[in-house]
Amino acid sequence: MPHTRLRVPAETDRRLAGGFDRIRREHQLPAAFPRAVLDEADWMAQSPAHAGKDHTDLPLVTIDPPGAMDLDQAVCIERQGTGYRVWYAIADVGAFVRPGGAVDAEARARGETVYMPDGKIPLHPPVLSEGAASLLPGADRPAALWRVDLDAEGRTIGADVQRALVRSRERLDYDYVQAAVDTGTADGTLGLLAEVGRLRLALERERGGVTLPTPDQEITPAPQGGYRVEYRTPLPAEAWNAQISLLVGMAAAAMMLDAELGVLRVLPPPRPGDLAKVRRVAAALEVPWPQGATYGSVVHDLDPSGPRQAAFLHESRVLLRGSGYVAFAGEPPPLADHFAVAAPYAHVTAPLRRLADRYATEVCLAIAAGEPVPEEVQQALPALPEIMSVSGRRAGAVERACVDLVEAFLLRDRIGDTFQAAVIDVDERRSGGLVQLLDPAVIARCDGADLPLGARIAVRLAQADPATREVRFTVA
């Protein structure tokens, strides 16, 4: 399922900050790392366990949101004959985390980094995740360095990974990359990122993959004081960068399936009944679904700002439910594909933020080197799906609670006001549904009989309670 990235200004109202603190307590998020974990991290930051071939000559760059310090990936793209060579350096967390040690145990308890609008609860101590293990510019860092060769159409023709020493040249953000491409000043990796990214997006459409055009919610200071919440459409540069990550995750999955050992990220195909329902919704909302077209190709060019298309996108998310992890040793699992990727896929590109990525990377490094996968890695694989399931549910619940809190907080003084909204979901079992306000960027419950799915209607705010994080509308 796609996630909502909720951004808030650095200086946040203390009442809103208090609400975030309540969410941390409700979900029992850890407040700090135990002393033993911090001490071990401090020690390992000074003496990483692995060394690899020196590849500090590669002109790698990182591309992340502004201010990010936990930099998992750095990229360099070169022309290779009529095709391309993608170098993708991934932070070598295994070089800093001792199997069975205090940092390892704490990471297994946390599972993944939990992001909140006013901060994060990291998977690893910052001395590693934002320091010694992060691919910060100008610093030599151990990495799992992928080399993926592509043909002229962007198809993978070879892939390898090895431990290496790398040095990122620059820390870039998406706005910078997009501006460079739009103004024609992008060269080297940035120019080729757009080129390869577009090719990979075309291949995604061809194989039936799905990328939902879901906008972010962003909180900004209002001119008259206070805050406002707006929709922010992701830039094309973000999609190009994501395609490089997907490319490497697909290469990792293929490598582990060939070796019959590893852990995959999987998503089952939709149930026939769900697919039939979504097709009916498309017809009712007049969203074109040509005969033989895949769901991915249908949603690829939709505009989420249009009420009918927004309603269809929301209703069709049912097709993307049920993702998880599967570990295997020996016979490949019956379900090895990820429906949204339309191929086997593995999480390997964010080991600073997700536990499974470190273990999958260790498997791939051993396979590529022709060496046995370390016994402690093999022993850890069976438990990973449950660890990641628990941590993923917790992170999702925290995300939803934060969105609900912010929306209730921003609307708390507007009870009785009327807003224009699009009906994006209708409850089949009881009266009412969900509406998406045009301004501010809020999605909330609306009470009323026979709401017209995909229509634009006027709604009146009936409740906005930051204490309960509940927002409700009625038909105006």
C-alpha cells in the first residue's frame, strides 16, 4: 500500500507536538536506545568489520529529500555501448552490526525506522544511521556495490554485487535534480537518470507493474498565521530514482531465487472478485479501462486531482493489499512475485531503515562471491517475515494516527464551515463514506445517505477533535 508522507515545519505548535508524543506512547515506540546499544554502536562506528575493493573513483551521488542524513543509496550511471551501466552503492550496515550483538538485537526488536512529522524513531543509533554507515558526501564508506548492466531499452542483461569502499561526491535533492533536467543542464548521472528512469517506467507499464500517482500531504505555515495542509504531487525525478531502486531489488530477487535461498518482498495478485469490483468502479466513474489493459497501465497516467480519478485510485487500492515477506531455503516459495512490481522483488536498498534489507544484502553478497551464506544469516531468515510484519503494521498505524491528528488540529476552529469535496469511497454496509476536500488537503468521513461516488459535493464540518483525532463531515 502507498504511504502518506506528512511534512511539518521545523517549528511546530506545542499542542500538535503534544499529540505526536501521545501517539508515541500509545504505540509504545521506544524513546531512546539502551546504553549497551549506544556503546556498541560507538565502538563499531570506529572499526567496521569488513573491507572491500576500493571504488572511491566512482562519481556517486545521493538523491534524497532535503535534510536527510540516513543516506542508504548512492548512484552513478554510465553509458555502456548502446546500453547503460548502473552503479548502485548501498550502505553496508553488515559492516557495523555484529550478529547476535546489542545493536543487532535492538534492530530485530524495532524492525524498521518509524517516521513521524516531527522526527523519527530510527532502526539504528544515529552514530551509525546518520554517521559512520551513512553514505554522506566526501566520506569513505563501506558499501554493497551493485553493478547492473542494461541494454538500449533498459532491460537487465547482467548484475553483480560486491563489498567495496565508496565515496559519494554530492548530496542532492529531488528539486535540484528535476530543475537540472528541466533546464537542460543535467549531465552525467543526472542526465542518464532521467533517460534510464523513463525506460524503466516504460518497461514497468509493459510488464503490468503499478505505480500509483499518489500525492503527499504537506503542512506549511499559513500567511495569516497557523498552518495549512496542501497536496504535493511527487516530481518525475522521484519516480526515476525509485525505478533504480526497483531495478536493484529485482536483480537481488533473481539472484536469491537462482541460489534457492533468501527473503523476498511479495504481494499476491488481486482476488478475481476484487478485480471485478474495481473494473465496475472504473466503468461507473468513466475511467477508461481498455480491453486487455492491465491495472498498472490504467492508473499510470491518472490525475489524482480530478474527483472521479481520485475516487477510482482510492477504491482500487484494495488490489494492493496483502504485501509481506517470505523467506525460503531450497525450493522457491509458491508466491515469489510482487504484483505491483510484476516480477520477483526483494528489499535490499534501505538497510539503514529496514532490518530485512541487511539480511537480504548479506545473502546476495555471499552468492555473488561464490561463498556459503553465513550460518547466522541463514538462521535469522525464517523469523524475518514476522518481524517485518509486526513493525510494518506499527509504522502504518502511527502514520495513520499522525495524519488524523494533523487534520483534526488544522480544522478544529472551523466547525460548521462548508467545503467543496470529492466523494472517493462509499460504505456499502452503512450510510456515508469518505470525502477528499479540495482545500485543505484532507480526507475524512462524511455522513449521509446515497453519496455519489466520484462526484463533487459540498460538505459541512461537524467534528474536528485533536484529542480523539476524529474528523467528520455531513452533506451540506
